[in-house]
Amino acid sequence: MKARLQRFLASDEGAVTVDWVVLTAGVVTVIVLIFGAVSEDTLGLAGNIGSYIGSQ
């Protein structure tokens, strides 16, 4: 039993998966933050363009 526990603790097969999950979560977080910062200005600009086109 002790040998199995030592093999389990020494195994690093799942470490790459954990790295990819953390990396993906970081990228998604950055994308969401950028989208949140840009979306309001984009909607305002689209409204201004729509008003301008409607007045022509």
C-alpha cells in the first residue's frame, strides 16, 4: 500500500492538464474583461452612427 501511495504522489501525468486549465481560464478571463470594457463604447458608437445615417 505504501508503494502504491508513493507512486501516486510521484506521478505527474495530470500536471499538464492542470496547466492547460489554468492557462485557458486566464485567457477567458482576459477576453471577458476586454469585452466588458469595450462593449459600452461600441454600443454608443453604433447608436451615434445609426442616428447620423437616419438623419441623412
